[in-house]
Amino acid sequence: MNFTEVLENHIIFKKIAETAEELNTETYVIGGFVRDLLLKRNSKDIDFVCKGSGIALAEACAHKISPNLKVNTFKNFGTAMFRYEDWDIEFVGARKESYRQDSRKPIIEDGTLEDDQLRRDFTINALAISINKNNYGALIDPFEGIKDLKRKLIRTPLDANITFSDDPLRMMRAIRFASQLNFDIEPDTFEAITINKNRIQIVSPERITDELNKIILSPKPSYGFKLLFQSGILQLIFPELVALHGVEAIDNKSHKDNFYHTLQVLDNVSEQSTDLWLRWAALLHDIAKPMTKRFDPKVGFTFHGHEDKGARMVAGIFRRMKLPLNEKMKSVENLVKLHLRPIPLVKKEITDSAIRRLIVDAGADYENLMLLCKADVTSKNNDKVKRYLENFKEVERKVEIVLSQDDLRNFQPVLTGEHIMQIFDLPPSKIIGEIKTALREELLEGNIPNEYNSCLEFVKHFTYNQFHLSPKQ
């Protein structure tokens, strides 16, 4: 690859090279941008390393590109960055690092390019391209990163035990890169992960979850999760998922391995959607099966209620992993709770009211719910899979028919709880909830239209018959 041609094709490199020369500062493009350039992957993040002050270089470069360009500086780390057009550009002074046993925060000293490359996590991320006048466009590859790219191999520049003990998050980064790029982890490097796995416990939940999300968003996330499992890291960061692993047999009756089933469902969903929260729902849809497993001599193993218990587990998992406790979490809860609902709706005798309930309960999650349900079909029997998927088409047909008849996408009874409290002069109470539930059921059964007067008449009769209450005068 002609790196000189690549650099000359964009004004960023020209301006930064000019500024570095004016400051007499030895400067290189390094890391992920170089790696992705060689892999022909799009990248909008460019890291520069220089011998000297990265902050001073960043400020000078920003001013040369545009006098009004804002620079964010991080003096404790000796780094600075700015955004130009759709590029994120970061600068750091070349440095060498050392670590304490109880922390992944390095002790930093000024260093050379070689020192800086040596501290990098993997050989494929230690590649650098010079933008200096004397060797402009030259590739500096001291650890055979090019060979590792060709071999599709994740390997550390230093002894892997030192690399992972110093900064344990790099263990998850190794697995994340393997999952994103479909690379192998070099055997000694993977062994070092298994040896140092307990060090992951000094890493903050936020950083662990950030890497986990990147694994979940990789093209085939099951690969990353299998590496996490085989290394022993998954047992430490996600014990609920590991609890799904294994098969129990009693009286020649057994259940499938729900761990590998879950990973297959996750892969199936990932083939259809890049939605992180749908993928989380796939990961958690059977999470409560270990707690709900029972053996019935007549039918074998059952997992009754795992969808409801699983939905209740979502908030605790999200809280521990520092995932957002907002509408995203609510969506995952809803998908886990409803993931079995569409299955019985293929029966011909299913009523329109059952279809209405599915549409209303799923709400904005309906399309994702159907994707999850289809992905949940993981039988090795191709005919069975085909039959199930045809059944789901029938459910979708029934839904479209009901939707064409009723406006259910944003279903809300026209008579609200506030209306009911005003009509009967009642404070917020359990009675209001019961009245609202009864009204909702009447509407979903199709017994009355969702019109104010019809709803009012129903509520008057129900409230009088149930609680002997009449509207205030």
C-alpha cells in the first residue's frame, strides 16, 4: 500500500505534517487508523503520537486548520483532541508506562516512538506511519503487526502476562477485536487471559460493559462470548449467563443447553438487526431458566414462568453493569416478558382480542418482538424451523388484519385515570387501578369502542356494581 498517496489525499495529514515540521516535532499516525487502513475498513478516528508535547501539537494543528477549532485537553494524560468535519483527531506525546498491582492507571514517563509502540495492547495496534519530512509515509512495524494482520491473529507486543496484568481490560479488548475482526487469539496470548482472568475485577463496570457492548455489536457475537466463557472471564462478569450452561438428563429426558441456544439466538438476531437493545433482549430472553427449571415425569423439563421472572431480572443486571435504566431497559424487559406470546397465536381459534393484546402490550417493540421470536427458533431440524417460521408469517398476517381494523399502535383508553378520579371524586388509589384495568380489558375484547361516552358508561356501571360508587353530582 502506498501510504504517501493516502496521506496526501486528505488535508488533515498535510496540515498536521506542516505544523509538526514547524515545531520540529517528530510525529506519527499510530494505532487503529493504520490497522483499519490496511484492513480496508472505514475509520474516522485518527491518533497521532509525537516526541514532545501532544497538547502543544494539537493546539497548533487546530489553529492551522481553523482558528476557531476547539481543542479538548487532558493534562493528566498528556493528550488532546479536536473534531474536524467528521474526523476525531487525538494527539499524545510518546511515552512509556509502568503499573501498580492494584490499579490499571499507568505511571507515565516521556519516551520514544519505540517506547510508545511497546506499550500498545496488540501488535496490530502498534503500527505507525511517519508524517515526518525525512521518511514521509514510511510504515514502522517493530512487532510484525503486518504479518499478524495477514494471519488474522491477536498478539501482544510484550509478554502477554505482563500486558494483561498491567491493564486487565486488555483481556476483554483482545476478545473484542477477535470478535469484531473474526481473528484468532494467539495461543500464548489466550493462555495469559485465562491465567490473569481474576485481574478483571479491578476494572470498573462501565469499562467492562463498554467492551461487552462492542462484542454484542460484532458481526457474530457468539464468537466473542465463547472466548469469554472459555477464558473464565464471563463467569466473573456475567454469572447469570453462565448459569444457562449445561444439560441435565433424568429418565432419558433432557433439555437443550440454554447457553449455546442463547448465543445462537443472539447470532440470529444479529443477522437481521444492529439494534444493541434487541441484541441484549436476545441475550437475556431465557436468563431465568435456571431458576424456573422443574422436572415433570410426564413431559420432562419445564421452565414455566421464565419469561416473567427473566423480565424482572433485567433491571438488576442493567444496574450492576451500569447500563441505562431508561426506556432502553424497559424495551428489553418488555421483549423478554413477551418473547413467548406470539407462539400460541398461530392457532386458528385465537381471537382478535388476543391479537389486540399482543399489539398493545408490545407497543413500539412489536417489530423487534417478532424478530426475536423468529430468532428463537434454533432447532437442527430444518423442516421444523421452516414450519415455525411459516407459522410466524400467519401471526403477522393476523396482526395486519387487526391493525387495519383498529388503531392500536398508540393504544390508550380515552378515559384516563385522572378523568376517573374527577368523575368519582376519588384520590389516587387501588380502586382507580382496578377500574382502569377493567376498562382496558373491555376495550381489548372489542366489546365497546374507544370513545369517551362509551367508556364513561362502562366505567359508571362497573364502578357501581363493583364498589357501589356513583359519579359525584
